[in-house]
Amino acid sequence: MSIKPLIILPDPILRQVSKPVERVDGDLRKLADDMLETMYDAPGIGLAAIQVGEPRRLLVIDLAKEGEPPAPHVFINPEILESSDQRSVYEEGCLSIPDYYAEVERPAAVRVKYLDRDGKLQEMQAEGLMATCLQHEIDHLNGVLFIDHISKLKRDMVVRKFKKLAKDKAPGKMVG
Ligand code: GNR
Ligand code: NI
């Protein structure tokens, strides 16, 4: 297992639309395990493959609280079958947008179909934080970030800040 570097805003990789997984094999399970290790290290409660630079429709989630036993979930080629009309608001963050948090409104419940890490077709009815996290991660597979769900004013401020951070960190900018 290994921890992979995270792709950070405004890297255009985050805007790629990920490709369906064609085969659930050892290579894919290794990537899923590396993603779980990377997520636990961060720490975060979810991670999409594109956040480690892999444009594949794969995401991992673990909502276990500190002190609870780990509860890793692997979702391959997830699809939302149904979303509730009822909405809920959560304060979201993203490992690709470090230290920025904002409230996002989404459907409160979703029914999702996906392949598990054994390649077996599964369905899950999710509510609460699991529903929010699944939608946040499935957005990543489509090149969508949680800041796309906030006001343009706030989004432009965040993007500008991260563009400046990336520029200040870029090599060859040390003079002055
Ligand atoms: O760690 C994470 N926390 C979180 C909190 C509220 C809603 C969504 C998330 S997902 C995020 C990790 C991440 O960036 N996943 O893509
Ligand atoms: Ni995220």
C-alpha cells in the first residue's frame, strides 16, 4: 500500500470526466487500497480516484468516527438511481481544496448502484452524511467540485486564492 499525492485546485485534472472501470482486478483493488490509505492519512471521509490523478470511476468512503473500527467502502462505476425531493445542508470540505469549508444543499437521500471491490453489483439507500459524501464523490467523477454548488462570488474568491497559492509555490518564483 502507498500514500499518493493529492491533486489540488486549480489543477485542471480535477475537471476531467473519469472513465468507467472495465475490469475489477488486482490492479484496481490496489488503487482502491492506496486511495483508502491516502484518505486515512489526510485524514478525510471520502476520496475519488481523480484526486490522486487517476481518471477512473472509483471512489472510497469511510464514515467511522475516531475510536470506532474502520468501515471502508469501495464504490466502482457508481450511479445515482434516485434522489429524494427533500434536501439537506452540510458544511462540506474537500481534500483537493484544503482548509476551505462551505455549506452545500443537496438531496437528503440517494439510491446508488455500483460494483463493490469484488466486482459484485450492489445497491445502497443512503441518507445523512453518507448521501452527501456519495454525491460529493460522484461529482468528482464528473469533474464537478463542491464549490460549483456555492455562489459565484464565493467560488471566484476561493479559486483566486488557490491560483495565487499555486503561483507562489511554483518553482522559479523565489526572486523578489
Ligand atoms: O473529507 C471530506 N469531508 C467531507 C465533509 C463533508 C462533505 C464531503 C466531504 S468529502 C471530503 C473528502 C474529499 O474531498 N472527498 O472528495
Ligand atoms: Ni472532494
